[in-house]
Amino acid sequence: MSGLVDGKSAIITGSAQGIGEATALRYAEEGADVVVADVLVEGGEETVAQIEEMGGNAVFVETDVSQAADIQNMITTCIEEFGSIDVLFNNAGIDGPIEPIVEYDEEGFDEVIDVNLKGVWLGLKYGVEAMLEDGGGSIISTSSIGGQVAVPEYSGYGATKAGVSLITKSAALEYATEGIRANAIAPGLVKTPMVENIMQEDEEMAEQFRNMEPMGGLADPEEIANSVLFLGSDLSSRVTGHTLAVEGGFLSQ
């Protein structure tokens, strides 16, 4: 029986851990060849090893998503290794400083913009360019519920995630007739290293996190990966320009 993305090739950024790792594994399970892209070499190579152990095909490309040359290299590698680029998941991101705006460090603001927003823009820019030559494809980018509602002391992060949703709409409109779909996901709280580190350092915050979403608890990375799989597959063939919230009902409150 064929998988949902059987025969397709996918690039997953930030796939050394967390949502990206889970998504890379999920795509491989459903038949895709996968480019694992991350600045974390050891974790990225471990993701490739896991895919190969399950009988899939994957390559690791060390990638700083804030650098155009790195984005171009990962796309070129995907085409050279697997013959095409069908899916691009712009997932790599950082939380940046956690401070009130007055105390927010300018260098930290620049960094979170470079990774979370410019990195997605570069992925769209060069991903669309390659897909136009290859008959189309699907690009998914990671936004956040923090890009739809304000979270105190996360102004830089929130600004980038709101921006991700808007440039996703721009790309969707500009290339709707070219066989290219652009969508985003907006996860809530997910059991990723970034979130788990915060919870370990602050038990009060951990309790708030566990009770924040109406469904209770935190999402597993695999639950987010399933949403990305849907948006990258033909099941979502009529979906573009959309930010899919995967947040246990948080935004319905």
C-alpha cells in the first residue's frame, strides 16, 4: 500500500529534534525521500540514521536558515539526491530573548528575526523558484499561537510568527495558478526540548503550560507532524494560504 507522500521528496528544516525530527520520520514512514536540514549536526545525522533504520532514504545538510547560500545548498542537494523538491517544511526557529520590550536586547531581536522570519522568507523565495521549474509543490512554514495572540515578554518571537502567517498568504496568492501551495501551522504547547527546558526551570510555569489548552496537557511532536503531513500531501490539494492551528482548542477561548 502506498504512503501519503510516496515517491515525493521533502526538505525539513530544524529536523535534528522536536517537531522537525518527528516530521522527517513521519514523511519517511509515508514514503518520502527526506533532506534533514539543521545547524545541529549530531542531531541531524541521528535523524537520518533513524530514517535509514526504517528503510527510508535521507541525507543530512548542515543549514543555517538565515543564510541564503545555505538555503540554496539544501534545495540543490535535494534535487541532486532525489531528482525533485516536492515539499518544503520551513520549521527551524528559536524563541529569542524573553524580556519586556524596554529590556529586550536589540541583537537578540535581530537574531530571532533572521532565523524565524527571514529564514522562512528565504525558504519561500528559493523553494518557490525551484518548484516553478519542477511542476509545483507544497511549502509549509511553522507559525505559532504566539503569532495570533500576544504573550508577554515574547514580542520578538510573536512578531516573527505573525509575519510567517502573512508571508505565507502572500506566497499562496502569488503562485496559486503555478501549482504551488503555501500554508502554515500554528502549534500550541508541544513537548519539544525548548518547552521542556522552560518547564524544568519553573514548576509554576510548567503547571500553567499543562492547563493552558482546553484539551489539557501538551501535544506530542508527532501530532504536529501529522498536520504537516496532511498539508504536504494530496489530501490538502485545495488548501492554500491557510494557517492551521494545532493547539488543543486554545484559540477558541
